[in-house]
Amino acid sequence: MYRMRCPPRLVRTHPDEAGVTLIDTVVGTALLLSVFVGVAGAFQLSIDVVTNNKARAGAIALSNERMEYLRSLTYASLGTSGGVPSGSLEQEESLAFNGVSYTRRTLILYADDPKDGVSPADANPADYKAARVGVSWLSRTGEREMALVSRFEPASGLESSVSGGTLSITVVSSESESVANAQVTVTNADASPQVQVTTYTNTSGTVTLLGTPAASDYSVSVTKSGYSTAQTYDSSEQNPNPSPANLTVTSGQTTTQTLSIDVLGTLTLITKKYSDGEAIGTVPVTIRGAKTIGTNPTVYKYSATKGGSGSATTTVSSLEWDSYTFEVDDATGYDLATVCAPQPYALAPGESAMLTLHLTPHTTHSLPVIVRADAGSALIGGASVRLYGNGYDETQATDECGQTFFSGLSEATYSMSVDASGYATFTSSSVPVGTTTAQYQVQL
């Protein structure tokens, strides 16, 4: 019997139905990806927690070990090599335990108990010894530390006098506020025994070292992460009269020193031509702060030459708060005409500032001029400044930073008149121009 066979049917998928399938695939993939990313993050977090717990357990064991050892020592022998008080214990050690690298720091200091009065009312301020054992290690997120502290008293329970004097260091900010947890390093290779101790300021910004061996030439340096550094200075051929100078500790006396630090800032300098604003990348600029660390001769704390390597933009980081001036050596073939904002530039703690320095071809005698409404007030842009005398007569307008620059002058005395809308006219017949002439300030 013959049977007819029907041809297979061709089923066509509607375009909309195909689109839905693609969207489902994309959405599903995204969901799976988000789940896997979350799982991976949770897995990584669990690994970090386990790793840090393991490292912390090792740190606790190492700090306990050292603290128990301290308890086994006699009171007189409690001290560190180079510390105050002195002893045989190392202040810092590198250790490995359970596959983790650690740094163990031991600090032992005399302490003054306020219950019986404090120095100078208390004739014997070294009442007991305070010990701190800190153990640090590196984790994926940075350095971690745990510490144990303990107090050790003489077996008799009675305080006793200690030799030496007291060295007290106070660390303050630019606003004279106490800086807590600042690192203080005190060194003296000539003391007997030698001193090289690093500790940290308390909440009052102070470190007090009771029983410091009597000696001269104690070097003190203070800093903090992200902060500037301040220190005392040794006398040298380059700096014969340092300020502040290294300290002297006298038996039975207290030597004090206050040092200032604050958050570091950044200066970005852009050098351009004064005539048309074209970038110049070949001229180095000397930057000098107003702070000094020595007198007769004057020794500046910061003085450096930057730039000139081809780029018109130079960034100087890690600068402490100060008033900075900028100079261009005559040998470069340029003079510094104007700086916007005017110099000296007062860099505030933590400030990031950008200044444009306009340069002009060098002449032996020139005169930079700045015009203000009054001392320390806003600058006056667009003021008309006329400089005349000795066969010279030229009028210029101040730029947006209230400055202008006269070049091609002679070493002589000139006259000047300054006019600005809304201000009285300024006149002077005694404007000096020398080989080295400072910026001439005009107040309307």
C-alpha cells in the first residue's frame, strides 16, 4: 500500500523570539559574573582574615616571649642598647616565625608617677620603668602592629635617684598645636653610654627622657608620616652657627627643645615667556625658603635648583610650609619678570599650588613692580605704571597679578607714577635700580 510522505516542515523563528534568547544569555552571563566576582572577593577576604589572624597570633607570641623575658630581669638591668636607660637588649630585631617576617621593637623608659608629684617638684622623678614591646608585620593592606606595655618597679617599691639629666622634646604644628605620635630620634655617639633611641610623642606632643647621660652634642630629629622633618644641627664649616643647635644635657637639670613639623605640600612651576606666553623648558629655577638653620653666614633650610630639563612644567613635592622665592641665574640668558602669584609665595601646610613664572631676556639692570591697594591686600591688575628719568620713559600696565617688569635700565634713581581706577595716584622720585634690584612694591 502506497503511503504519501509529507515533506518536512520548515519552522521559522520570529526575529523577536531570537532577540529574547540573546538578551537572556547576556543577562544570565552578567548575573553569573557578579556572583563569581562576589564569591572570589569573599574568598580573598577569608584568605586575608586567616593570614592576618595567623600573623597576629605569631606577633602575640613574640611580644609575650619578650615581655616574659623582661620580667625575668633585675630592675637595674632593664634597658636597651643605645636607650635611656641603657641595657643589653636590642631596640629592634628582625624575626621569622611560622613563615612570617616580623620586626620586634623594645622600648624602655623611665617614667614619673604623678602621685608623688612631677619634676621639678619631685626631686627623684624616675619612679619606675615603662616597657613597650611592639611587633609589626606586612599584610596585603600594609604594615600592621600589635604591642604590649608593662610597668616595672624596684623590688623595694621605693624610688631612687638616677644619674644624668632630663631631656624634654615637644613637637608642635605650624599653628603651635601639639603633634601626637610624632617620631622622635635622639642620638649622641659621645655620651657614656652612647645614646640612639627612637620613640613617639604622647597626646601632648612631648617626649621626656629621664636619666639621659650628661653630655653635649645631642642630636634630635622629629617627623611623622606625611609631615616635614625638624631637627637640631651640628656645627660645621658650612654652618658654624646652627639654629637650633644640638643640645647639652646637664646632670640634675632639664633640657627642653620645641620643634615644629606639619603636613608636606607641593609646588608646580610653569615657565613661560613674558612677551607672548610661549612655554620655556630649558631654564632652571632656584627655589629658596625663608626658614634658616644657621646665621653668620645665613644658611637656608631649603634651597634647590629645579627644572630646565626640557619641560616647562616642574613639580616639586615634599615641601614644608614656608615662604618661597624664585630666582633665575643670569647665565641662562633670562630674567624672572613676574610670578603669578607674587613672590615670596607662602605655601600653607598640605597645599598643592601651581605658579606661572614669566621670563624675559636678561638685561643688567631691570625693575620688577607689583601694585597693591595696601599692604597685604588684593593685587591691582590693569594699573598704569610710568617709569621715567635718566633718558628713559616708559608706561606699562600691570597684568592680572598686579605686576609689570621694566628692562634695559641703568644703575640710577628713577621717578614713577602709578594710576588705577578708583585709587589715588602714586608718585615717587626715588626709585632705586641697581645690579640686583628687589621687587618694587607700590601701595595705592
